[in-house]
Amino acid sequence: MSGLDGIDASFVGKTLTLAGGAAAANDGDFAIATVIDGTSVTIANPNASVDTGLVWSVSDDEPAQES
């Protein structure tokens, strides 16, 4: 995921919430797996696809576990 702002190493393990994607699989709450730089992270979303126009936020909450 790129196009973020103000990201640092302390964001690993936090929840990235994405909304407004053209692909439904891109919307939701995802754990930040790694921080690449101040604007890019990898997330735990095996179904992710290239998308634009996403709205994002970060929280300390853990993403909901899928059953």
C-alpha cells in the first residue's frame, strides 16, 4: 500500500482501515505487516488488488479475525 503519509516503524502491527475501493476485497481492516518507508506499508490482505481512491486511517486496534 502506498500513498500514505507520516508512517514510521511504530505502525507495524497496527490496523490500516481502507474504504472506497473499486475492488471490494480492498475495503476493510488489515494488519500492517511491514513499513517500507514514510508513505508505504505492506498489509496482510492476500486478496488485495491495485486500486485508487481509497480512504485510509490507522488505529491501534487489532483487525478482526476471520472465522
